[in-house]
Amino acid sequence: MARARTVLPDPSYEELFTRARNRLPGSQLPELAELRRQAWRRVCEIGLPTSRVEEWKYTSILGRVQKALPLLEATAPPLEQLKAAFAGGVEARRLIFVNGRLVPELSHTGGLPDGMAITSLERLAARQPERLAALTRPAEEEGSAFAWLNAAFWTSGAVVELAAGVRPQAPLQLLFFQDAREQAGMTHPRLVVRLGPGARLHLIESHLGEGEAGQWVNLVGAVELGEGAELVHEVMQAPPQSATLLARSRIQLAAGARLVRNIASLGGGLVRNETEVHLCGSGAEALLNGLYMPMEREHVDQFVRVHHEQPGCHSDQFFKGIVGGKARAVFAGRIMVYRDAQKTNAYQANNNLLLSDEAEVDTKPELEIFADDVKCSHGATVGALDPSALFYLRARGLPQAVAESLLTYAFAGEVLERVVDPHLRGQMARRVLDRVPGGGALEAEGLV
């Protein structure tokens, strides 16, 4: 008997929803309360995906999320660890989330330029409740059970809005810390970013934590870029190995808008990033760069969809993976060129390096083209270190282990050098070096 494509959520979810819905933010607002009920019903209709669903073929998620965990509360995080993750420089503004909850007393959003607003979802519930339903409802075409689960259970989040032409000089950092030292649980934060015509923002997103209690984060982001707007979005994911992180971003670009997204997945037991980019206006551009580096028994899944809906748009996907131990990595990238999207330029490359015989990579680049005047290409590689390059380094006196470490680090460097913020780039490089087998030898030899 064939296995089902989806399964109903465990009854523990409905029990949790029944207990928690009157305590969730905005529960006193009839429209929002109804949206949460609709979202929960939608989750039950869709069901949670099994590996029979094509998009989840290589990632088995049910063992980690089928049963509901308690909704976590914020705790007192180790401040030195938070400070070590600060990026963007001394002038950067920050929102700090602990266990998915925004902590205002640790955050810094003062002195924003005119036309830039940062508002927590909890504050919107008190001051502008009429906006909440629209901001927290998933797009109907998404069809993602986890997006609807977020809509039912979100407890915190933020809305970042820039008026036309606003271009703050300092970056904005969103720092998520998971405190898994004592309590298992789940969080469902939601982020909304809206840039008006001609606005520009450098957004940094950091995920870290500590502890061995099993936690999972179901993060949903909705991004809208107006005409000629520009967003540089840089993400570092380094949660503890006990963590499960699902991060979904739906990004819409109007005419002439530009997106640069650099993401590095450098930790976590299971991490899945879903990136949906819609080029809705002519002349829009999306540059997506990624590095993933699962080790031991970690699992990382990069799921990317770029929709070319209008003519004259450009997209470029460049992802590299380094996989060691018994870890597994998945890359599923698709470029879709619609019938009206003539003069499209779209490229995709996925290169992977295996460090052990037991490491595994599943890569699936795809093109769907319905226009006839386009330039599109894609490709994927999976392999080990180049023997000729190793021989070259050995011939110049480097020990075997040092030569292998240097080539591995250099493989990651091609992505790291595209990171705009130097502080974040340094943090990523440090974590990559910690994960490279023999990385300490590179420092001892003065090679990095």
C-alpha cells in the first residue's frame, strides 16, 4: 500500500491551539482570531508533507515536527554570546528575538530616519489592529502547511517599512537566539519587510543558540520591494545541533527593483530554507548566493524558486555546499520563465564538495521556459577535492591535512567574498574555519 503524501497533524497540535488561542497576540480582535482559526483549518486540510511530496522528497521532516511542542517564552540569554553575534557596525539598529519572542529591552531601534518604521506585531495588535490580518495571512498560492501553521500560532514578529526614497546608512540586524539549555519547544516568528519606490535597506539576519533540548523554529517572511527599491539581505544560520529551523521567504520585486541575498547555513540538526522570488516588474534583478556546510549527521535543504513574470529581468543563483561526516545536503532550484517574460537572463549554478564517503548531496536544478527570447542556463557538480590541486600544494611543502583544509576553505571563500557586511563576513569565515577538518592547522600555519 502506497504511503500517503501528507498526514494530519498530531492531535497535540489541536489541543495546543485550543489552549493557547485566547492568549495569543491579538486574540481579542475578531478578525485576527478568525484568521487564526481559518489558518488552523487550512493546516488540517493540507496536512504535513511526507517524502512522497516532490518538494520534500529528500528531506524527512515529520519525525521532528509531527507532534506539537510548547510555545516558548523568552528567557535571559547569555549577553556575551549575543554581543559576539552583533553585525553591521556600531551604528546598526537591532531587533533581538529570544525563543522567537521580540525582547524590546535588548533591542535598539532609536534614531531611525524619517520615513522608516519598525513595529512589533504585538504593538500593531494594540495600536493598528486593522492591519494585522493582512500582514499575517499567507498568500493563497503558497499552499504550504508550515506557512499556515505560522499564521495560526505566531507569537511575535516585526514589520519593517521604508517610505519612498528612504535609504538609511546603517544596517538593520534581526538576531534570533534559541535558548535550548532547559526547555524543548517551538516558535513561529513572522517578519514583514516593505520598501517603497527607490528605498534601500541592508538587512542582516542571524540565527544562533545553545543547548540540547529539541526546539524548532518555523519562520515566515514576506518581502515587497517597490519600483527601483534595493534590498541587501544577508543571513547566517548557526543554531545548535538540537535545533530544527524552517525558514520561508516570499519576495516580490516591482519594476527596476534589485535584491541581493547572501545566506550561509553553518549549523543546526535540520535546516530548510524556502525562497520564493517573484520578479513582478520589468527590469527587476535578483542575485541569490548561498553556502551550506552540514557536518556529522546534520541536514540542510535549500529550496529555491525564481519566477520571471515580466520581460527584461535578470536572476543569478550561486550555491555551494561542503558536506562531511554522515551529513546530507539538498539543493532544489527552479527557474520559471513565464510566457510574457521575453529578454530574460537567468542563471543557476550549484557546486558541492564531499569530504567523506558517507556524506550525501541531492541536487536538482530545473528550468521551465515558456518564452522564446531568453538566455538561461543551469548546472550542478558533486565531487571530492581536486587531486591535481592537492599535488600542487603538497609539492610546495604543505602537509596533506593542511593542503586539504586550505582547498576546502577556499571552496567556501567564493561565496563568503560576496557578503557585503565585513562583520558578518568575518563571523561566517570563523564558523567555516571551525567546521573545516583541520581548520586549526590553517591558523597555525598562518594561511588564513
